[in-house]
Amino acid sequence: MSPQIEQQKPFPIFYIGNRIDGGYRLDLVVDEKVIVEIKSVDRLASIHEAQLFSYLFLSGCKIGLLINFNVKMLKHGIRRLVNGTYH
């Protein structure tokens, strides 16, 4: 069975029962379990990790991948976030 992959998935926020469409979009969502945030920056910064952690917390997903394509070897540009702990 092929995984279900959603691109640019709209991500509303709910506050005190009100839906707030803040224009947030998740780059990729795999099987409604894994959020993949894609970057192309000189260096991943803590703000990128905080962004992904916020998405995980608000969506209820457990696993996130932060991928930076601006590296010589792709394996050096991948970070995995699980429940707020990096592995």
C-alpha cells in the first residue's frame, strides 16, 4: 500500500473554539503521521526547529523531519524530531 502524501496542506489554528486561518501550510504530511518541513538555507537554525516542533505540537503528529537541501551531502541536512527530542 502506498503512503498518502499531502503537499502544502492547509493548517488552521483553533483558539477558544474559533478557527484562525493564519496562512500556515505544512510542506508535506505523510499518512497523517509525519510532517516534513523542507528548507534550502545556509544553515538550519533553532527557529526552523521551533517551527517544526510547533507544527507537531499543534497537529498531534509525533514525528517530524526537517530537511535542508542546501548541503553537499543530503544526510547532513536531515534532522528528525520526535516528541520534542532530536535523534
